[in-house]
Amino acid sequence: MKIGRGGIATIAMVAIVVIVVVVVAGVSVVILLKPGEGEATSTGTPTGTTTSPTTTTTTTAPTTTTPTTTTSATQTGTTTTTTQTVTTTSPPQTGTTTTAPSTTTTTPVTYSGGPIHIQNDDQFTAANGVVSGSGTQADPYIIQGWTIDASSAHGIWINDTTAYFVVRNCLVENGGGFYHGIYLDNVINGEIESNTCSNNSSTGICLDNSSHDNLTGNTCENNYYDGICLSSSSNNDLTNNTCENNSEDGIILDSSSNNNTLTSNTCQNNSVYGIALYYSSSNTLSNNTCSNSYWGICLFDSSNNTFSSNTCSNNGCYGIGLNYLSDNNTISNNTCENNGCGIELYGSPYNTLTGNTCSNNEYGISLSSSNNTLSSNTCSNNRYGIELRPYSDNNTLTGNTCSNNGCGIFLDLHSDNNTLTGNNLLNNTTPYADYGINNHWG
């Protein structure tokens, strides 16, 4: 080969055929260039001979590539080498190159069984048993219909959440260690509804430092400690729950669990208390039934609570008991029958007992406390209708009816300075007995 002054390379007896692919408006165009016989340009426009291109249009399917092939042919006195390069692409737009999008399929994560632990609002997910909802008051998260073995952890454990949620129609059982069936810790806006929590080694349902939660229609039975426990938990509603055959208490409010409302709960056949309040104030208990336990309803150092229209029957010790500085409580229109004692106050001053019915007990109402007011109560068919034990001073008894008792009203030694007016003593074996000092009868 030699290169002349004009920059033309002379190639002897060689014809070069080049196929060039040009993409125009989304269509692949193949241009066949054939320089003049015996001549080719190295970089510029061919000299001497102008060759018209042969154009072939090829349309290709997306994402298909045709391999590069090389064909050699021999003619007399001429050697021709033909190179074909065909590349197809996805149909492009003018001035751009487009690649077909990739598609990724994600398999949803669903609840696989076992204990559920939700530690913040972001963990209300299908993997944690949520079947619907968005966490608002109108559309709460729903966890429902699961059977959970709590032998290795709390059955359903929710902590540090503010989203609205409902746990409904779950069976949580066989909690081992110190595990609860359902456990809410620092939770607001939860609703625990129509669940069964049984045979757990601690408590059926436990609320710790939780508020504005609703517990409705649950059954908590055969748990080692309590059916339902509230600890440092206020402003909750407990309605229509059944707590039975638990080794300690049916329902317990402990450690400043204040301003809770307990309505129409049934607590029966528990070993210790039907309902117990420890250091908890300003709670309202109404229309609850506490039966066949050792104590029906019991308060320890709990004040400003209101008890109304509860039924406490067939308890071994007392129906309702206020103990150890449980003051300023209002006890009204309750029925306490067939207990060791209907209502007992021990070391608890400034309480008001009104309109209660206490019958067929050993003692209808018994006080070992001072500065209490008893009015319009009915005590019948007891050994003692109303009894004031030693050091029960400055109490006021007005308009009570004591009938068919062994003794209507009995004041023991050192029960002094009490005022008794307008009481009806009917058909008692002994109408009254007074061994105190400066008591005023009228």
C-alpha cells in the first residue's frame, strides 16, 4: 500500500464492503457502502468513484441480539471481505436510548405464628399479625383470630405505641416463665376485645403504665396470678370481662392505677380477691359481680373511689372490704350476701355507706374505723346487723334498718362518741347492745 499526496490509499485488487447501521426514528436502517474497484478512502470522501449506498431496512424484536458474522468470498483476480454487524435494541425514542424496565416481584411477609411483639407504631404489620387497618381512630389496626402459645414469651406484647388498634378474638394460652397472655406496656388507644387468656403462668391481661385503653368482653381464666392486672395505669375502661378460677385475683388495680372505670365484670371462683385495689384512687366500680372468692372487693390504702350496684356473694371473708387508710370512698346500693361479713371497714376513716343491702352474713356491716357515715342501709338475717368494734369512734349511723338479726346494732368496748339516730330495729333477738362511752342514741 502507498499513500498519495491527496491522502488516498491504494489497495490493490481489494473491494471493501461495509454495512453501517443507522437508527432513524425508532427504525434500524442498514446502509451498504461499496467503494470503487481497487480504491478506498482511509478517512474521507472516496475519490475517483462515487458509490451509491444500498439501503436495507430491518425491524427487530426488542431484547434480541444477532451475533456478528464474517464471510469471505474469492473471485478471479479479486478478494472481497464482507463484514456484517447487526445489533438490535429496544425501540428507542428520537435522540435517546431506552432500556426495557425490569420487573421485581416481592412476596408479602405474613404472620407465621407464635408470640407477637410490637415495639412501636411502625411495627403494626402483617408479619406481626395485623390483618387490616391504618392506625387511626376511624380505621384502627386489627389483630384478630390467632391462637398463640405463650410458653416462650408474652403471647401478645405491645409497647410504646400511640396508634389505635384492636386485638380481637385471639386465644392466648400456656404462658411459661413469668409471661402474660396479653401485655400492654406504655400504650394508649388500644382495645382488647373478646379474647380468651388462659393457663398463663402470670396474668391473663396486664396493663403497665398504660392509659385510655378499653378491655371488653374478655375471658381470663386459670391463670397463675391474676385474670386482669393494671399497674400504674389510669383512665382505662374494663367492661363485661369474665375473670374466673385464677390462683390469686380476678381483677387487680395496683400502684396508682387511678380514674379507671370497671363495669359489669364477673369475677368468680378466684382464690384470693374478686377485685382488689392497692394504692389506687378515684376509680368507679359499678354492676360488677364478685362471688365465691375469699374476698369479693377489697381496697388497701385507696381513696376517693366510688362503688355502686355491685353484687358480692358467697365469699369466704367479706363482700366489700376497706383496709388500711382507704378513706373518702363512697359505697352505695351494693348487695352483699352470704359472706363472712357483708361490708367491713378496717382502719379506714371518712367513708360513706348508703343504701346497701347486707343479708345472710355473719356480720352485715362491721367497722373497726372512725369518722364514717352509714345511712339507709338494710341489714337482715345476719348474726349482727351492724357492729362497731373497739376503737370505732365518732361514726354517724342514720336511718338504717336492721331486722331479723341476732343483734340489731352492737357497739363493743372502746367504741365511743358515736351518733345513732332514726335507725329501725325490727325482729332482732337483741335489738342493740352498747359497751362504749358517750354514744348518742336517738
